[in-house]
Amino acid sequence: MSTTIVPATPPATPPAEVPRPAGAPEKGSRRPRWGTVLGWATMIVILLITLFPFYWMLRTAFSTNSELAAQAANLAPAGFTLDAFRRVFGLTTLEESLAQGGAGGRINFWLYLRNSVIMSTAITLGQVFFSAMAAYAFARLRWPGRNAVFAVFLSALMVPGIFTAIPNFVLIKELGLLNTFPGLVLPTFFMTPFAIFFLRQFFLGIPHEIEEAAMIDGASRGRTFLRIILPMSAAPITTLAVLTYIQAWNEYFWPLLVGQSDGVRVLTVALGIFRSQTPQGSPDWAGLMAATLVAALPIVLLFVVLGRRIVNSIGFSGIK
Amino acid sequence: MAVITTAAPAAARARPGRPRRPRYGDLRTALIFLIPATIGFVTFYLVPAVRGAWFSLTDYSVLAPPRFVGLDNYERLVQDPLFWNAMGVTAYYVVMNIGLQTVLAIAIAVLMQRLTRSAFVRGVVLLPYFVANVVVALVWFFMLDFQMGIVNVLLERVGLDPQAFFGDPALALPTIALINVWRHMGYTALLIFAGLQMIDQQVYEAAELDGAGPLRQFWSVTLPLLRPVLALVLVVTVTGSFQIFDTVAVTSAGGPVDATRVIYLYIYQLAFGQLDFGYASALSVVLFLVLLGVALLQLRLTRASESDTN
Amino acid sequence: MTTMTSSSRTSTTGRAVAALAAAAVALGAAGCASTSQAATDGTVTLTYWMWDANQVPGYQKCAADFEAANPGVRVNIEQYGWDDYWTQLTARMVAESAPDVFVDHSQQFGKFAELDQILDVSDRVAASGIDLSQYQDGLVDLWRGQDGGLYGLPKDWDTVGLYYNADMLADAGYTQDDLWELEWNPADGGTFEEFVAHMSVDSNGVRGDEPGFDKDNVEVYGLGYNESGGGYGQVQWASFALSNGWTYSDRNPWPTEFRYDEPALVETIGWWRSLVDKGYMPPLAVATSGVGSQEALGAGAYASLIEGSWNARSISELGGADFQVAPTPVGPSGERGTVFNGLSDAIYAGTPHPDEAWAWVEYLASPDCQLRVAEEARVFPAVKEASDRAVAAFQEIGVDADAFSVHVTDGTTTPSPVTDRWAELQTIMQPTMDSVLSFQSDPESLAPANRRVNELLAE
């Protein structure tokens, strides 16, 4: 069955813009208009549902905490202020923050941003590259026990994270890596089952002839992998890299345990102080929303900059 | 697993007449390529998992050495109403979450394919995934507040009764499932969109020549051809869905009346609240086995249905 | 990482692997990698953890004074939100790198003491000649282990009070002094129930004690709450039950039997939930389906709310109306009632600097530090004279702190139950109480739940 699909779009050609085959536009004109209208109506509803919470985050981020309860129905910010953003960027003193209904704590925003970038970049580089190597071995090389070993690797997907957190934490501590970037990065640096699974499914679709030509020219497997397979898979690798980056960027629990010192504290952990400070207390809502928007902004920007490329590559990540 | 076994012969068919390599030909290379991933797998998955399996046979508070108790934890588990409740709640959650999410994701993917190739639309659809789980949960918690949440304010404006989304035992779990649908549907839609892109347009054209309308095309062409993609998507999302935790922890915290005490939350409470790591480990082992079983079942079902499309 | 370098001979791939690994290590060097606590110059740095950000400024002042008096010792205050605090503390204990001193909670310290994670300070207390009677009565005993050891020195105390929307109060024709006179009983609810009935308003503007009150369309509930309270009920039902002559258990700390089956509690819960039925209090689903009862008070959905003294400052700063506090009502016992709880400072058993840690704890528990904390008007310190100072500091910012301290003055406090099985107890009592309050079961179902709790304790 997979053979019927894969050749249709040879993944070996990743142009930035794919010429649309016999596509939707003509179909739309052939079919009654109301179908398209209905489709767009549905799409717009979905987009609105997707976007509304973001508007609400924005609105709340520009609000004054003590006014939120009293002006619950106000669609505009309740007591417009930039204070929440000032708190996020660490521009207020502890006393000021507390007076605004925020929590204290020093927020060295740019340092934590740098740390997040370092951690997410390192995880993405390592995980994608090493997982690609493993995926190559599982997809392109033939050796006894291959499928069994792959199944074992894949079963790691089902190991509850809570199960491994404490032993991993103790291990990192025993290695003396608490409060270091390697400590933050190592558990997801070498592989994740998802990354291997994802790339393997793609590598399976690459025509063997290309690889073989290279081998005949005397290239080693390692060379073939680096010079042929990886460049040819730029699109799905970009996709995976973006998803990995987002995941790493949003990671909270592990960096909370492992990276507390200022030099390695990442944004999500630092912004954790906007969550509830006392039992049954409520968070600093305005600060939390501002922090969320600010923390998501770098990766949204990354997405916008890489924009079309990523989106198209997602459309290309060949899954058999 | 099924995906593996189907993929291998497929790859073999794709290169007919190629000279066979020696049986162990690639073994050495493969081992070298697997070194880094194996380090990661053994160190951060296998060893802790095996240790966890051992802890499940002990009475272990983490702060004192484990004491071997045989199968006591498993016996306790069988008789623990909270465990069974948690499994039931989790299963209910997974069905709602995955069911709705998959249907919506397919709908979005098909709409995107038919209506627009706008990168903006796809970007917006992925947007919720940029926000961390916990924060998504808190944002919705805030918006769904009974007294001051904007959703209830809007409901009242259009003349409906406000709803106790997290407080009503019948609503709490569906609400949490919907929140996670909101975060993941775009991400899932994009993966499915990827699969749609790979379907040969000629198939549609052929179907159209046969007089199949759009609905019929969807059922008899799109959906069957999507199955391999759905297999990957479903295995990954179902596995993730079973491990729902953050959203519950910051909103309903297991209540009301245990209606949202999902298995992962229960394990967490046992481990970190009660320092009962031995028993928590036993529950984790069972969860692992259930996930494994579900994944195998899914792969078998998707493979079983492959035959009718070929 | 060292294992990986072995692959670097093999191929391009190997070199790439090694390069990435090296990059990772280099990144590590970029972050400050030090967790060691003794610096080269002999300075000892103590790590001190707390969860309440509001209290950090006060304790920073204490730390500055302490460092001035103890050259060579530095105190590094770290603060984590409640949600992460205990998980992280547990992980740190497992990794044997917990903070030297940390703020402890009476429901948590039992298991730490049992597992030898925190130090028994009784010998040091004796050696230092600390006068334990300087603390409010009952506070020291909250920190007694089952072995009789003392696992921390008290830093503060809390009681609960009846917060109310003063603007609504004026509209309803009550004066603030009236609230000091309220009484309740499980039979007809007394003047307290009259108060919450009168404060409740439906969507037509009809008050709860007027004919035609529509209990299904209530605009303002006379009394709010956040959840059922499980087996604790500190800011929910405990003030009523305790003023009805009930106590949690046969003894405290370390009870052998709980008393959730006693008629005094059962009738209290029966009356309390009847307020829901009458529309004076929101249904459980509504109460728990919100971000918080304080917000609901702020939004004008509740006219009054029982809450802890630790929230006095934040409630007084809520926008939208004037919020004040009165004591909880007098019950059938002729007295008021409140849970009396507090926090302590505990020393981690694995600290490399127990002497310095003790010096810090001793200072934290001293009148010097606690008077400083009192000035901040956030909490009531444990030392008696500092409590009085805090009451004055609260009055200065417009919070009638007598509403909380009246319990201490009158001796109407009941110490929080101390047991190491608290988390397990709550897994039984929380759903039980939820179920009673949502009218899925009767208050009498507390009896079988109580049997299960006592079986648990007997294990």
C-alpha cells in the first residue's frame, strides 16, 4: 500500500514551492459555490476559535490585576497598563511587583532568553542529527534484528515520563551536571522515539538508486548519509527540527529540576514565578499572560522568518 | 510492530532485481550509526525503566532504601478502586480527546488542501502549539471561570446559562479534553495535511471520472489512502493522550469527586505527594503495558484495513 | 559524554558526533556550573527556600541583619511557587542536595521527619536556652515528631476570618460591628444565616430573606467558598464544626483516630450544605469552576468569604469595592472556632553546614527577625510580641487584624491536625466531602469514610 503513495511525490525533490497538480482551485470553480463558501465559513470559525484565546491573553496582559475581577466582561483591557510587561522584563523592583499583584523574584529576561536559545538549539541539533543517524540505520541499512531493535526503541514512546524523571535526575546529579547545560540537554540530546520514528518513515521513501550510485562511486555509508541522505531530507528534517525546538522551548519540569542557577535558568522556569505562589492562591494573571506571549514570541518569530519554508516542508514530511 | 513489518517488504518491492547483499553486510555500519541513539536510549529510557520495574516490586519511599515486597503492589492495585477509576477516567478522556481531535484535524487538513495554500492559515492553525501545556490550561481555566470567565459572560449575553465547566462532574473531563484538542488539532492537522499532499491527484481524477462526488471521494479515496499517516499520528497522539497530566493538575486537580483523577495524576500524587514510589512504579508499569497493547492494537487495525484499499 | 569520543576515529559521522558532543560540553562550561556551597574564602552560603513571594522582602531584611552579625555566612533566599515547591524539594532530597533550611508546612513535615530528612533541633534549642514560651501557645507542638523530637521552630501562625464586601454590607443595612456579634447553630443557622440570606441577591434584586427569592438565579451569593475542603475544611467548614464542639481527632499531633463520624460534624456539614440548597452559597460545581474564590469576591459574585489571614493583604488590595474582615461567628459551644496553623523553618538533615543552618533558624525564630517580618504586614509571626506588632502593622494599612487575633486572645484556636498520612487521608476525604456537598450522598456517609481513614492510620 505504501508503494502506491510514495512515488507520487518523490521526496527527493524539495523545491520551495511545489507546483500544484490538478488542484483545488479548478475543482472549486467546477463545483457549486456554496460548498466553497461553507468550507471557508467553517475555516473562519476554526481560525477564530484558535485566535480568540490569544486575543484574550493579550487583553489580560495589558490589564491591571486588581481590576480583572471587577471588569470581567470588558472586552478591552481592564485598567490598561504596561506593568505586566515591565514585570516580565524585570524592570520593576520586588516591592513594585508585589504591589501590582505580581510575585517577586528577579527576572533577568535577556539572560534567560539566551539560556532558552542555547538549550533548545543544543537539544534540536543533537536530537535531530543523532535520531537521523539511527533512523538511517533502521530505514536504509539491512542487518539482522533490525525491526526488533526498532520496536524496542519505539516502545520508549510508551514509557511514562514520570517513571524516568527521578532516576534521570539522580544520574545527572551524580554526573555533577546539575545546573549545567549538558544536564538540561542530555536526556533528549541523543534521541527521542518520536524523532527516530518520524525520520525513519521518511527515509524509507528515498529511492535506493540514488544511494546506490553514490556507493558505486566509492562513497562510504557515512559519506552517503551526510552528503546524500541528509541534504535530500532537508524538508522533513526542518519540520522535525521546528517541532523539536518548540518542544524544547516549552519544556518546564525537567529544567525546573535541573537548571536553577541563573546561568542556566531558562525562560519557562523563570516565568514560572507568575504561577501561583501560595496554596489555593491565584496566579498573577496579567503577568502570566504577558510572560506567555513574550516567551512564545521568539519561536513565533522564528516561524514567521522561516515561514513558507517550514509550512511547505511540513507538507512534505513523507510519512508512509 | 505492524508499521515496521509492512514497511520493510514495501521497501524491498521498491527495488526489484537488486543484487542481494551479504546477510550481515550492513551490521557494522548500522551499529556505528546507532551508537549515539543507543547511548541516549539505554541511559535515559531503558535503565530508568528497568529500575522502575524493580521498584514496582518494592516498598520504596525514595528517601529510604527500597524493600522487596514481591507482588504486593500489584495485588494492591487490583483491589484499589482509585486505580480502576483512574483507568476508566483516562480511557474516557482518550476517547473524547483523540476522537474529536482526529476528526477536526482531518477536517482542517482537507479544508486547507481544498481552500487555500496560505502559509498564514497554516501558521495560525499551528499557533496554539507554541504555547506550553500548563499555560494553555491556565488560560482556558481563566476564560472558563464560572463568574468572571469571558466564555460564560458571552454565553449569558446570548441568553444561555453559564456553565460550571470545571466544577460539574459531567463537564470537567470533556472540558479538559476540549482544551487539549484546541492545543493539538492544528499540529495534528498539519501532519495529516502532509499525508494528503502525498496522495496522487490522478486517483481523485479517476474517482471523479467515475462520477464520485466530493463526499464520496473523501470516504473512498482520501480516508483509505490516509491510513498509513493516521497510523503514525494516532500512535503518537494516543500515547500522549494517555499521559494527560498538566491540564488536569492546574485546573480541576482530579476533582470533582474523582471525575478527572486520570492515571498519570494519580501516579504523580502517589509518587510526590505520598512518597509511595513503589506503588507508583507498579501503576507506571501497568500504564506502560496498556500503552504498548493499545499501540499494537492500533497498528494491527490500521494494517488490517490496508488490504481493502489495495 | 566520554563514551562518545570512542566513536570519533571511525568516520565523518564520528567526527560530527564528537563535534556536537564537544559543543554540548562547551555550552555547559558557559553556564555557571557550581552548586558547591563552600567558597574558597571560607564563606559558607546557606540556601533558604520559601514559597510565598510576598514574604521574601521581609526575610531579605532578616538575612541582611543575620549576615552582618555572622561574617562568613551568607544566606541565599530562593522562592518557588507552591505548585512546584514540594515536588522540587522531594527531588532535591533524593539527590541529596536539598536546601540547607526551608520553610515547612505542618501537613508536610511529618513524612520528612519520619524519613530522617530534617533535623531534630530539641538539643540545640536546649543548648541555646531558647524560651519556647515566647511563641503563641500551641505553635511549638505543631512541630513535634512522633518520637517527641522537635523538627523546626515556629515562624508564624494563621487563623481564618470572614471577609466581606463592605459596600454591599452598607447597602444591606449592616454595620461592621454587627458582624462581630453573629452567631450560628446547626438547627436554624442563627443570626449568621440571617446575615448570609440577607446578603444574597437574585437576578431580580430580591434578597435571600425576602419572599420570591429565586435560588436558581442568584446574582450575589451571601457566602462563597472555593471547594469542599476535604478532610481539613480550614477555610470552608472547619470554623463552624470547631465552634460546634467538634475536634478533628482523639489527640494532636499524631492522632490514632479521626472523628469525621461524630454528630457534631455531621450536623454541621448538613447545615452548611443547606446554604447551597437555599441559594445562599453557590453549588459545589459553581464554586470549584472558577479561578478562585477571592476573584469571585472581587467580582462581586460573593458578598462574603471565609479565608485565611495569609490572604488579608491581597484581599484588601482587590479592586472594585472596599473589602474588610470580621471574625468567624460564635457557635453552639459559645465560642468562635478556627484552625490554627503555621509554618516553621526546618533544617535539612543532609546539610553540610548544620551549625550555620541552626544559627540561621535560631535567628529566624528570634524576636529580632520576627519583629522585622511583622512590619511587613503580611503574616503574624509566632513570637507573641511580634504578633502584636503585626496586628498594629495590619491596622496601619486598613486591615482589621483583630478579626484574626481575637481567636488567639480568646483561646479559640484548634491546632491543625498533624499526621504523616495526610495525603492518603485526603484521597479518601476529598471525594467524600465533594460528594456530600454536591448532594450525591448524605452527610451520614462521613461515617464509612471515617472508618477507612482510621483503618489507614492503624496500618
